[in-house]
Amino acid sequence: MKYTRIPNTGIRVSKICLGTMTWGRQNSEEHGHEQMNYALEQGINFFDTAELYPVPAKKELYAVTEEIIGNWFKKTGNRDKIVLASKIVGPGDYTKFIRTSGFSKDSIITAVEGSLKRLQTDYIDLYQLHWPERNTNYFGHRGFNADTPDFWEDNIHQILETLRDLVKEGKIRQVGISNETPWGTMRFLEEAKVHQDLPRMVTIQNPYNLLNRLFEVGLSEISIREKIGLIPYSPLGFGVLSGKYLGGKKPRKGRVTLFPNYNRYSGKNSMEATQRYFDLAETHGLSLTQMALAFVNTRAFVTSNIIGATSMEQLKENIDSINIDLSDEILEGIEAIHNEIPNPAP
């Protein structure tokens, strides 16, 4: 395994992060524990979860993933071996069964206390805002629609004050954002610069993969210059970049097969690009999975790559991507495809 540090902290994390969002829905608790055991054996010390997981969100399954992780900590005593990340849910219609007051002081405190209890831990290493409260573009929306009504009032200072107090209490160590835009990222960073008693966002968790490299436009410069590390999710685009959906295939247990609304990476241009990436990988004796993950692993702005799997076979292949070195020829081939079909799945 390879390791790095979360920017502006002394926290050492594996370059591969274990994602958990299927545990409790596509994976049982037993499967989740098996994945954590194997990941730890392979040198992975960074786990990412959220109060919203498993997804798709469902009232009856709210926060089950955190409970699965908490039970593993209790069973194994491995809490001190893991850098643990979780998130507070953002606002939205389908989250009303959780809470409706967004990132208010009470909401953040309630969310942290709930996660600590379910995770059976006294602290969370990295606590993240799952997505913005304001009207902006994320979850597959290409551009910002200025005509959409937005009743958000700037509460960035209040959010950081609440997080600061939780850091002082020892309940969280560091803070991060997720599904953020360049404007939102800089707004948080500047607030902490001006008010130096406030915590600084150290990571951003956004989608990044061969079919969606929009992070490179704006956010990558911010990441490098401001030292806020990307923890990319969906590096395989809901499994599309494994190649298993090519040719119209619908694997029975595939995420896109089970949940057809998860079609962000399945459009015509995406599938054409995926076929080209598949052919490129095959030409060089690699699986598409290995090539796609290795590409993400080696980006300068990436702190740790969040991989997820619903089977041990998938998990092993995903983790093994850390050992793949992409030649200049492969990288040139990737860029050629990207130039012809850029970002088909925002």
C-alpha cells in the first residue's frame, strides 16, 4: 500500500480509501466486516461513510452502514487503526426523514452525536458536509442555473463555528466538504483565513473518473494551490468503468441494473468512451478497472481514492490497482480519448 497525508494535518492515510455506501443494502453486515478485515490486512487505514448510507437512501435503512462499522469496531477493537470519515446529510426531499434544518448548529450537533453513537467511537477523524445547502450544480448538473430560486442565507461562518466547537470538544478532528463547487470551496477557505480561530476545510469529496474529469476545471488548481485534498468518489462511475455494462449487458447484481435511476454514467457518449477505454486497456494487458483506478490514484490533487465493492473479487481487484503503473503510451491514449469525448458524464 502507498500512503499520503491529509493536507495541513499530520494524519497519514492510505492512498486507497474503503468506501462503504452499499453496506446494509447490497452487502450484509457480514460482508461489510469481511471487507474491512481484508482492507486492513492490505494496509488500508482509511474508511469513508455517511449517516445517509446505505444508498439509495431509505427511511427503514437510515444510518445502517454506520452501525455496521460500529459493530466491527466493537468486535475487533480496531478503532485506533482506522482514520474514519463520515458526513452530515445535506438538505433535500428524500432526507426529510432525517432532519429538515440543513446545517444549522442544532442539526450539526445532532448529526455528530448520532454518528458517534452508531459508530461506537468517541471521535470522527474527518467530518464532511455531504452536499451544499444552497442552489448550485452537483449530482450530475453541468451548469449553474441563476434563474432557480434560492432562499439560502450565507451561514458559512456559523457552520465553521459549530464545527470549531466540536473540534475543541474532541468529537471531530478535521473537517471537509463534498460535492462542492469552486465558489463554495473558496468561500469556506477564505472564511477560515479571515477568522483564524475557525477550522479550515482540508479535503473535498467530489466525483472524479475517466468519464467525469470536471474537477480538473477550476477545482484542481484550488486543490493544489490551497492544499485541500480531493478524496474522489465513483472512480469507476457506478461500475460502468469496469466494462461490465458494455454491449448492453445488465449483470443481475450490478448497481445500475438494480437501480436504473443511477444512470449518470450510462449515456450514449459515456458508453462509447467506455468502450474506447476498454480497448485501450486490453491492448496494454490491463483490465479497464485497473486502468481507470490507476489513473485516479496518480493524479497530483488526489489524497486518497475511494473504492467500493459488492464482492470480495471486486474489492481485491480494486485494491490491487495501487500496484499499477501507467506508461506514457497509456496516458497519451487516455488523453486522446478524453479530447474526443470529454466529460460525457458530469
